[in-house]
Amino acid sequence: MMSTLYKLHDRLAQIAGDHECGRSSQRMLSVQEAAAYLKDLGPEYEDVFNTSLLWIFKNGKDVGIRCVGYGPEEDLTNITDVQFLQSTRPQMPFWCRFRRAFITVTHRLLLLCLGVVLVCAVLRYMRYRWTKEEEETRQMYDMVVKIIDVLRSHNEACQETKDLQPYMPIPHVRDSLIQPQDRKKMKKVWERAVDFLAANESRVRTETRRVGGADFVVWRWVQPSASCDKTSVIPSKVWQGQAFHLDRRNSPPNSLTPCLKIRNMFDPVMEIGDHWHLAIQEAILEKCSDNDGIVHIAVDRNSREGCVYVKCLSPGHAGKAFKALHGSWFDGKLVTVKYLRLDRYHHRFPQALTCSTPLKPSDKHMNSMSHLRLRTGLANSQGSS
């Protein structure tokens, strides 16, 4: 019987292998075909075929031959239900196995590459969206400044020429600021600027007026009172006092380098105009006005941390600037300072190698310090009263 099983197993494995390799459409043999095959081999195989078939059916283990009914998923309850015999271990030549393995590996690599490409595409799209959002925010703030300038100029013209209406239709302001070919592209920026003015600008009032026989939503510039004019000269970017006192825990005892890295001086997304970095430099010089050793200042305009780099004549001057700046409040942000190696500073700013002339504030009024002077003056007046 075992010899019969071996012969039958080899034949079924060969047929299944040919099917897997694409050389034959036949996957299994019917019981009659299997019996005929064994009969051709010799009468001794034919005599024990039924016994071998019964042993395969009742064994219940994977012996390399599987009994199949009319359907592949049909449950067999009796030996008479067996219609086909199928090999569970196809016999394939080396090149066929190699080709199948190569196709499988290639398919999985393609899926992996597709997944990597998809992830990279998603990350690139997200980065593009973030960059575009930051650019639109910057354009929106620039547009707000332009709108305010137009309304303020129109208000001044109305005071000189009484024939002018003290308001401007919003579409007219848009048409004066945005070229016709750019209006579709700048539509979102304009709408965000309009919403920002409605929510955050108290000097611009929105009204509905009839202009040229049609109703328009207009902007009116509300002239501030005299008392407001006096307080408005105080700039928004000012030093606002010390957050904590410096001691050994938060201040190095001695400086070994003349270079500093200052953080949280600005937010690049919120800055407006092309020359805002000059105001940052001026504020640092005003805060360190008693320090005659600052020779170079560089504002990293794209830094998300609001970084400014300062080089001094000596480590002593750098230590003095450290104590003046570290732990101070500036424009609502807590400024922190750390020392930076001289070689790293020169590697980033080669032009600082030849800088030796001390920098001084250009404005004698010290605008960035006015908030501190005003607060000190109020405290003194309250104390004297």
C-alpha cells in the first residue's frame, strides 16, 4: 500500500507543480483517472487502490494527498463522496520556484516603494500647506497695513477737502490695492484681511452706505481722541521689565566668549513690512545703551524661535549684555540668552570678522524703553501722592 501511495503522491505532486508553474490547467486527478494511472503501472497497484484511498480518507492528517468532493469546500462524510485527489505539496522545478519567489519579492518591494512614495507625498503636501498658510498670513498682515494706510490717508484728505465723503466702499479699497489680474489669486488673503479688521481694529468702523445709487459696505476711519494720540506714540514693541533676578542658578559666572544667541525676540509670522528687523536691532541697542562693546547684530528673519545673534568686543562686554537681556520681557515674550562660541559665530557670519566699531542706538528717544519709563513715572507719582 505504501508503494501505491508514493506513486500516487508523486503523480499528483507533478500535476500540481505543472499547474502552479503555468504549464497545465489541471490541478488534480479524478478518482477514475488516478485508478487508471495505477492500472497502467501494474496490477499490483490497482488492487490496493481502494484500500489506499480509504486510508487517506480516514487518516485525517496531511499526507500530501487531499480528498476533494464536487466542490472544493464540500464536507466529505463517506468514502463514496470522494471525486478528486489533489496534492498539497506541488513539485516544481528550480527555475519555476525561483521565478515565483522573484515575482513575490518584486511585488512586495513595489508595494513597499508605493507606501514610501505615498508617505513622502503626504509629508510634502503638508509642508506645502504649512508654507502656503504662513505666506498667506504674512500677506494678510501686509494687506491690513496697506488698508489702514489708505483709510488714514483718505481721512486726512477729508479733513483738508470737505467735499470728500468720510468713508470708502470696501470694493473700491480692494480695487485700489490689488491689480485686476491678481484679484482672483489674492481673494483669500483679502477676505482674511477684512475679517481681521472687523475683529481686531477698533479704528476702522464698518457701515452700509448708498453710493452712486447702490448700497455698499464701507469703511470709516475713526479719528482717535487727543488722549489716545498721546498714548499711541508708545510703540507696541517695548521692553516690559524683568521676569526674574539673575543669580548663580540662571546666569553663568563668567563669559568665555564675546558672542551671544538671543531667543524669543520676535515671531516671524506676525512681523509686518520689510524693515521690521531694524526695530529689533534698535531695541537691543537701546536695552544695552550703557554697553559700548556691541559691534555686530544679526537678526535671523526666518527663525521660528525669534533668534538674534550679537557679537561684542570682549567676553566682559558679552557678560554685561547677557545680564541686561536675559530674563527680560519684550513685546510679551520672555527673552533668553546663551553664549555662543566665537568660531561658530564667524562660520555663520563671516562679515563679523572685521567688525570692531561699537554700535549705538540711532534714536535718542529710546522708544523701546518708553514703556518702562512711563511705568516708573506712574509709580513715582503714585508714591509721592
